[in-house]
Amino acid sequence: MKFFIPHSFFIPRRRLCMKNILKKAVLTVAAFGLLAVPGLQSAQAATIKVGAILAETGPSFLGVPEANTLRMLTEELNAKGGINGNTVELIIKDSGGNPEKAISFSKQFIEEEKVFAIIGPSTSGETMKIKNIAEQAETPLVSCAAAAVIVNPVAKWVFKTPQMDSDAVKKIYMEMNKMNISKIAVVVGNTGFGKAGKGQLLKIAPEFGIDVVISEVYDKKATDLSAVVAKLMAHKDIQAVVNWSIVPAQSIIIKNIRQAGWDVPIFQSHGFGNIKFVKAAGDAAEGVIFPAGRLLVAEVLPESNVQKAVLVKYKSDYEGKFKEDVSTFGGHAYDAFMILTKAIAEVGPDKAKVRDAIENMKGFVGTGGVFNFSPENHNGLGLDAFDMMTVKDGKFVLYTK
Amino acid sequence: MDFPLFLQYLFAGITYGIIYAIVAIGFNIIYNTTGIINFAQGEFLMLGGMISISLLHFMPLPLAIAAAVIITMLVGALIEILFIRWIDNPSVLRMIIITIGISILVREAALHIWGESVRALPYFIGSAVTSVSILGTKISPQVLIVIGVCSIVVVFLSFFFKFTSIGREMRACAANRKAATLCGINVKNMVTFSFMLSAGIGALAGAVMSPITYTQYDNGTGLAIKGFTVAILGGLGNSPGAVAAGLILGIIEAFSISFLPLAFKDAVAIAILLIILFIRPHGLFGSREAASLKEF
């Protein structure tokens, strides 16, 4: 049983000292060898190591499309000759969504593998735990997690590609204002994403004249939530439910609300942007409203949309290679990889210069939106990165009303 | 609290309770034969769900579930033959550690076979939004199916252990291995059989509850913890007791949500387990004398 075994049990230990000494000895000999043959060093292409910490297993789906995307992009890039002749070596570690493992892997990346940059982690909770590790090691970190707290306040070496959860909240509240909804219930999953989202939902509500009547947190491993639905239904004045989560249990809430015969509008977060959640909720997912990047509706975008070409290419590449539906989470990894490699291509493999290049990058068209980074904004996306979506006949479509 | 709302909580509690109870019954079967707790019980549920979901592509639903039950029973037998059978003089602690190891092994194997994504069987009647109206409140028909299946299993098991010779032989093995052997009972075969039976019941439960709870490679663990709580609460080895205890725990959990934040639900369950262990270590429905004769 999981409980009896400390997590550290599963974490690979650092290599033995002997091995390190040996390694150093070999490196020293190699270095002398290189000195003896001048010119060889510059002729040989370097390898740029990129570490990725992704939740491939664990309670959410996030890490799999991200890992697939990174493998696909690395393969493509190296087939084209890498970045200015330097090949990229991708090392993916599966954190299972566990912050302790994320910490251990990030240290391993920095101290042992000596990676050039880190992509990920997938979840906000993990990113917050390793933020300072990346800062101290002065290693660029491009997170694939959503919470605004990752880049607000700004940390020098930390960037993130998913849209801000605060912007998603504003987008939802704007829609509610249009629908004359003012009293809402908030339910969130007990992950970093859920907790950060709850904070933003409660903080921003007064700006839009919205009153959060009740807020509840459910376990990410919950198996049935009909009792909490009963609790929400007890408040007759609730006009809408906001379900903010990235775990599969979010589909259970939707099902239980509809099974109880409650016909309330359900709003979800951008964490709903994986068709698997829709499949899990079945017919209950119909009509759920949520903000998301445009990747989910790439084909139906007007030709004039600047993102369309990028989105359609990524979508068809991904779906062709992996035979599964694309999700916004893979898109976050796509953006992270592209931004990082673009910066390296511009200024060469120098950590400090690459950091500056990302910070000053403008007008990069990614899957999440058009990125405009600045020293104040390490996310680079604004409110316009989101569109409201809904589910119709088991598919994501643009929400229009 | 008005009446429909009261019923809503009550049905939620019954749903939780019946799920816990059916897991607890699986614990009880193996306990009744071997005197140990099989911590891989939750994994049988997961296997039942996963295998029936995979088989659904090739055959109709009832057949898929039946096949999943049989396959899981074979897995249960295989586990017993490979890991338990050859141990000559098993101590309780050693057996428990072995079953914990098996549960991790099965979980990791499932991760490699089915991946990390969440799957579910379709609802047996209607869809995810279908509900039936009972006294002004609405519940999913699937809940009624789970309740029905669980009741049949409990009645079947009670008869099986009381009135069939093989059932009585299984109980004899738990009471005293040596005496059972002297009476001509093949203890080792009985243990294998108990693993098959509990695997089969676990798989059946895992399949019928899959539309409600979903099935994921690691969702057996959480269910096993709750099932274990209920098994202790009802008195180890006592199946009707497990059902009563399951319903009590489920209903307490559901009503605790009405005045406590949801996050405290599991804390309530574990607090009840601790109190029971302090006050009535033999469970609510177990007998003190019987418990004092057993090793564990």
C-alpha cells in the first residue's frame, strides 16, 4: 500500500562518489586530449541538454501529451540539423505530479546532468516547489503550468507558457456578467492548480460584482461527489457552478450535478481542455462553458487568425504521429520548446543570454496565443489568448451566444 | 434541511457505503480462509474494471464483465500459487507485506498495459445524465445496480460459507490450519480458492462501479483503504457486518459534508476507524471471544 512507503523510496539516488571521481578523471584526460589537438573542439558540434519534468503518470493526464510533443519536436529539430548545428538532447523524467519528485529531479538535472534549461513541470504545485532551485542555479525554467503565482511576482529565470489562470477567471466572469449571473458556487480539485484557481476566483469576484456563495475543495482521487452536489443544491440562489480542476474527478462533479437533475450552467477552467475529460463525463459534458486556447478549435478558425497555421500544423503532426486527439497541454510544451529553441538559435547556447532573449521576445506565435514577453510579464500572454468554448455532441466548439 | 435534500445526502451515503462494503467483503473472504488481510484486494477491483473495458470492444457488456471476472479469478489464483502457496509456515506480518508487494506489482503492471488515463464502462442503463426519481429526489440507476449486485453477493456468500461443504472447509482453514489438515482438508487448495473467489467478487464490483467511480491503474488503493476501514468496523470476516458498517460509514461521510467542508470527509472516516480500534477492536458486529482466539 502506497502509505507505508516513503516517496523517496522510488527516487533514484545520486550516483556513488566513486563513479563521480571516475567521471571526473575521464573528463580531465579528455580535456587534455582536446588541448593537445587544437581545432577539434570547435569543429565538433555541442549537445544542448534540455531536461523536462512532466507528470506522465499520477492523477492527471497532463504529462503524456507534453512528453509526446517534446519527443516529436526534438526529433524534428535534430533531423533538420539541430540548433545551428548543435543537437538537442532531451531528458524526460516522470514526476507523477509529485512535488517531492519534481524537486529531486530538478536537482538531478542541475547538479548531475548539468542541463542547459528545464521545461515543465506540468503542474503548478510542482513548479512552485522548484522555482527557487532554478533561480539559485541560474538555469532557465519554462513551466507548462497555469497558475499566475508562478510568474507573479516575476522570478528572473522562470517563465511559463500556459495562459494565466487570473485571465481565465476574468474571461469566465465577463461571460457571467453577460448572462446576468451574480451568485455562484466554486468547486476545485485539491491540486496546486485548483488551489491557485480558487484564490483567483475569490479575489477577482468583487471586481465583476460576483458573489461566491459557497466554495468546496474535492479530493483528486474522489470516486463520487453526489453529497457535495447536494450541499451546493441546498443554496437555492446559486445561478452557476464553477468547477476548477485538472484532475479526472472534475468529470464526476459534472455527472453528479446532472444526475441530481440540477439544470445549472457549469463553467470549467482551461484545465478542461482535454477531450478525455469530455469522454469521461459523457452526455453530462454537453453545454459546459470554459475558456481555452484556440488549439481545440484550430480547423474552424477563420483564415485571418494569425495562429491558425501554427495550430493546424501542430495538430495534424501530433494526431498523425500519436493517433490521439491533441490537447492544450501538449500545446504548452510545444510553446515552451519553441520559445527556448528560438532563443538559443538567436543568441547561442549561453544561459544568461538565452534568458535575456526570452524576456525580450515579442510577437512569437505559439499554440497558446501570441507571446509578448517583457521584464514584467514572464508569461507573455494576455486576455485575448482565451476564447470561450463549449461542448457540443462530444466535441469542443467555440461558444457563441 | 428539507426532505428531498435529506434523501439526496442519504443516497449519496448509500452509494459510498455500498462501494466500501463490497471491497470489505473481498477482504473478508481471504481473511476467513487464511486469517490474513490481502492488501492487493483493491487491485482486483481495478483489474475487473480495466479488463471489462478492454473486452467491451469485442463482445457485449454482460459477456465482457463475465470474462473479466473469470480472468481476474485466474490472476488471483496465479498470484496465490506464485507468491503465497510455497511459503511453509507463513507469519501474519510476512503475508501482509507480501500482499502489499503484490498490490504495487499489479498496479505497475496495469500502468504499463493500460497507461495512466482514466477509463470507464458505459452506464448500463441510459447515459451519464440519466436519473430515476425516488420520493422527489434523483439518483443514477447505476447506483441501484451496484446496490443490487452487492446484495446478491452478500446473500450468496452467507449461504456459501454456512451451508456448502467447500465454504465450511474454507472457514475451518482459518480457524485452525493444522486441525483442518488433520480432517483431510487440502488447506493450500482452499487458500487458492479463496483468492479466486475474492478476486472474482472484486472484479465484479470493479466492473459495476466503473461508470460511477471511473477506473484508473491506481484507483484500487484508495478503495482498498476505505474497504479495510469498513472490514474492521464491521468485524473482520463478517460479511453482513461489512455491509452494515459500510452503509454507516458512507452515510456518516455524506452527512458530514453537509456541515463540514468536503475536505474533511476522509478525516471523518479515519477518525471513526481509530475510535473503533480503541473501543471495540473486534469491530461493531464482531464477537470479542472469537477475535481473541485469532492471531490477527
